[in-house]
Amino acid sequence: MCAPHLTVATTPTLSAREIHDVLVLAHAAGNTARKRFIDSLRALHESRLYFELGFPSVAAYADATFRIGRTQTLECLRVSKALLDLPGIAGAFERGDISWSLVLDLTRVANAETEGTWLEFRRGKRVSAVHAEIEEARRKNRDLPRKDGFGLPGL
């Protein structure tokens, strides 16, 4: 584990392993912060407390406060709600095991019964291959990845 006081300014004197440790820690911390953000945005939306802040909608609040557009706000709400039923994906995201872009895609196809299969499927594969399989599953209305994973165009 790396020392918490390390910053970008000190990285030129660090070893490759120490820089790697800083990156892994920062990635997981960023994911944890994003999860907290989307969950708080969902809480504001569901409670309708954005009215008390002087906004007609959570989208108007997010736009004025964070410069986040309506589409991105709605995606944050969708993912936060989906992760309530997908604790494996939520945990993998907060640990830094998967990226935000992968969470966006996985929450479109995975459900409580299939999330374990999707998480297992992505192990050892390039992100582009996982995204392609998810897109193929969505196109063919499947909620599980194919067993063999071969035959995706351009991969």
C-alpha cells in the first residue's frame, strides 16, 4: 500500500510500483466518490428536496451546481438505482475493479440473477471486448454473455 501523503508532485522520485499503487488507490477513491455522488443525487431526486434548494428538478439542480446535463443526470440516477439490486457490481466499482464506463454498460444488461456471470465474464478480458459483448447482448436481447466469447467483429 502506498503512503497517503504522496502526490503527483512527488511521483518523479517514486518507483514504478509506488506510482502504480498511487494510481490504484486514486482510481478506487474516485469510484467511491462517484458512487457517493450518484447515490446522493438519487436521494435528492427521490426526496424532492431540490425544491427546498430552489430548483424545479434534480436535472436543473445538477446543471446549475455541477454543470451536468440532463442526460448525464438521468444516467447517474439510473445507475444508482440499478446498483441497489447489483451489490457485486457496486462493490467491484467501489474497489476500483471496474470502471464507470463498464458500470454504465453492465447496469443495462445485468440483473440480480446474472450479475455474477457478467462479473466473471469480464475477468481477464480487455474492456473493449466486454463492451462489445454487452452491446451484442443488448442487440440480441440477452441478459447473459455468450459462453465462448468468440466471433465479435473487430476484436
